[in-house]
Amino acid sequence: MVEWTGHVVLATSRLLLRTFRVDDLPTYAALNADPDVTRFLGGPIPAAESDAIAAWANERFAQEGIGLLAVERRADGAFLGMCGVAHEEWYPDDVQLGWRLAREHWGHGYATEAGRAWLTYALSHHPRVLAVTDVENARSRAVAERLGMALLAEEDLLIEGDVVPCATYVAVARRT
């Protein structure tokens, strides 16, 4: 059974990174229905599919302590989107950092701030973290670069049955 507690996993100066709550679902569905947001993610999806992604994220967190979780602005409690790390089929031995914010929250540094918190957390538990984005997604590529991730490869990956030209970035844990 999926728990919708809104459990805070990480916090930054402006953000709470937490599991999804039921009241996030309509806003998350609107974000996932926006053609601009989903341009490089296969296009808009229906609310039921969006809800299933949030449920999957909460289940992953319950099972693994990681997931692509909710991003909330501390100042007013606004749901901004999601960010986190998860295992993906194209690099199953690694975790991948990902983010997806509502268009009205682009350009404020939220993706970089949330991504930095998750990257630091993930590198304390995993030897390396990847970020995979569409080659043409300049905004996401810029976030990965601001996080200090290095371009590992430009490659074609099979994602949900489609061959997608991707830019794969990597960050490696520093061991002392």
C-alpha cells in the first residue's frame, strides 16, 4: 500500500524534498500534461499515469530510500515538481538524478538547488550518479553542468521502447 505522508527526506534553504502527498497529485498531473514540460519526456500524459508515477516514486522510497520525489517551496508550501534519484533500466548498476518542474518555476534555480541536495545525498551512498537527458534539452544539460557533472557520453538509449539521442552526465564520489 502506497503511503502519501509527505515525509521530508532532504531540505535546502528554499526547498523541502519529500515524498508525495495525495494533495500533490492534481498539480503534478497538470505539470505532466504540459507540452513544454514534457517535450523531451515523450509528451503529455494523462492524470492516471501521472498518479501512478507518484505512487511508484513513493514505493521506491519506502523500499530503497531513494526516489523521484516531490519538491516543495518552503516559503509558501507550493508544490514545484519532482527531483531525486532512482535506478533506471539503461544503467541498472547506477542511480540517475532527475528533475521535472512546472514551467512557472523554471529559471529560479530550483532544479539546481534540489539536484545539488540529491546529488550530495546519492554520492554518499553510491560510487557514481548519472543524469541522462535528451541531447537537445539545453535547460536540463545546463542544470547538470551547474551541478558540476561531466559529460560521459552522447549516446542513443532505448527508453520505453524508443531510441532517444541522450546526453549522459556523471558525478563520481570522492573517497578519502
